[in-house]
Amino acid sequence: MRLNRKTPKNFEDYAANYPMQVRQMLTKVRQTIKKAAPSAKERISYGMPAYNLDGILVWFAAHQSHIGFYPRKSAIIAFKKELAPYKQAKGSVQFPFDKPLPLSLITRMVKFRMKENRIKKNRK
């Protein structure tokens, strides 16, 4: 689906490679993450948008038929019940293009990851 295989430099560069409908979904995910973690730094990691605050919080990416959201294994386990309707892997979940994005769930997962990273940082 991605139109250009060149490694993106930032979110805008990344999103520009997709059709308008997908760009809009990517933008909603981005806005949701930024609202939940306003101090997090946005960057490109592994060729996709990522957010860092005391370590990586989450990544997300567009695929053929879904938005992949990568909050690490711990968040997938913690939100297992709410994620049940979605296809999952060890540290990821797929939000299909033909379903509404679960923005409140994304918010809670980002906040969960912020808390995890803060605890880990304070242990050091």
C-alpha cells in the first residue's frame, strides 16, 4: 500500500506515502498519542512513527488492511479483554481500516506504557 519505500524522516513524510483515508486514520492515532503523552518525543523508529518518553512508549504503522499498533507485550496482556475483538500478536494489535479506531483504548494503553516506563526509570 505504501507508495514510496524510502525511509521517512518524520510523520508527515511517513503519512504522505498513503492514500487520504489511511492518512486520516494515521493522523487520528498520532493526535490521540500526543494528547495522552504530550511530553513524548515523536520520531521514526523501524521505519514507522514512534513516541519516546523515558524509553519507547508505542509505535504504529499502516499496512494493507489495518493500522498496526505496537505498545509492547505488557500492554497487550494488560488490555487483553478490551483487545479481544482485534487480531493480536505478542506485542501488537491490528485495527482494521473498516472499523472505527478505538481511540480511548489507545489513550489508556499509551498512559499505561508511560507509567511502566516511569516505574522502570525510577528503579534505576
